Amino acid sequence: MNTTLEDVLAAIRELSVRESSLLSPLLDRNDLAALLRVGETTLDKLRAMDKIGPAEIRIGRLVYWHRDEVNAWLATPTAKGELMGRLAWTVYRREECRRKSR
């Protein structure tokens, strides 16, 4: 999946157009798939390959993601304009927290 920076920015703009007070702090599979402009089956494949950076929140069999974490992930593409996978995103966020705490 090669997501360009323009695709990411367009997705963020679409999200910010909605009324923020009506937005849930969590995204479900359908929400995240729509935001990434992929089907839920493709999203599941990306999850299986650890291509989705933000950590999942499991409640029973349901899976959610923090909206703020997804927005930060979408706004932080790699130098090649691609989105970070789970490991790269975890390392990036850890380093970001360390920089802020200094």
C-alpha cells in the first residue's frame, strides 16, 4: 500500500470537516477502513501484516483505535510518504515522548 502525503492530508481534512463534538474518541474497523479508503478485508490484511501503526484496543471480539492516535499516525508519514507500520510507529512515539520529557 503506497499512500501518498496528499492522500493522508485529504483524509485528515475529511475528518476535520465533521462536527468534532459528535465524534467518538474511538474508531472501529469500519471507521478506520473508510478513513484509509480501503475495505474492511484489506484493513484486516494490513493489520495481520502489522502495517497499521496505532495500537488496537480490543473489547471482546471488537477492535477499536484511538482517533487522536490515528490522526497523529496519518499526519506523520515516512520520508518516502508512506505510513509507518506498528513497530516503526511504536518506536517513533516512544522517542517523541522522550524528547518532550527532556
